[in-house]
Amino acid sequence: MQLTELVTQRITERTGRRVRNLVVEIEADSVVLRGHTNSFHVKQLAQQSVRETLPHFQLKNAIVVD
């Protein structure tokens, strides 16, 4: 399983699929999250999933809360 797939799966499991159009971009030592959700809490859950999976990577959480 590729790293992008692993992170996507962890986010999906943790958020209960509440991030629509989720895109995970991984480059060198950074991760960018994109998508849409209805809750700031879900955005934080997605962020926490990345931090637990890739603790030494920089993270940009560009998930939009509608």
C-alpha cells in the first residue's frame, strides 16, 4: 500500500467518510489535505490522523468547512 493510500484510508476511517472529495498530496516531507466537510471537528480529525500516521511531516490542512 502506498503512503498516500494509507493516509487516505486512516482519514476516511477516523472521519466516517465525512470529508467529501478528499485529496491527499504527499511530497518529500509534507502533506496537503484538500476536500470539503460540514464540521470543523471533522477537519481536526483528519488532521490528527495525519499527525499520528506521519508525525514528522509538515501538514497543510486545506479542507474547507462549508
